[in-house]
Amino acid sequence: MTQAAPDRLDSATCEPSLARRVRVTVNGDMLRCVTAYDATAGWVEILAHADNGFLEHCDGDFVKRRIYGKIRAVLMPEREI
């Protein structure tokens, strides 16, 4: 059984170990490089990738994109070491 993730998450202010365990889907499609999400408001913020697969940046900062849709976040179990 999977645990529910927080309804909102911002990886800049959240515990890194928690942020790494969250898997986010928008309309059923899993996203990578999620920096923040709000499941109630229906948006996810991700790091933008150029056509060549590299992260986009502008003036020294990474470009972020906001995607809207049906958000589902799942907290994956911690791995045993």
C-alpha cells in the first residue's frame, strides 16, 4: 500500500529526503524534475528541458514551467539500507 504525499510541496523549503520520495503525475503522466506542486489548485512546477534534453537556463537560473491538470502525488516507501 502506498502512502499519501502532502497536498502541497515546495522542494526549496521541504526536507530533501521527503521531496525525493514523492512521485507526481499530471493527468496520469509521471513527471521528473518536480520542484513544487499543489494538488488542490491543480498545478505542478517542473524544471524546463530544451529539445536536446538539457535543462534550460536564463541569466544563471534554471527555467521552470507550470503544468495544470489532475495532480496525484504518492509518497514512496523509504528504501532499507
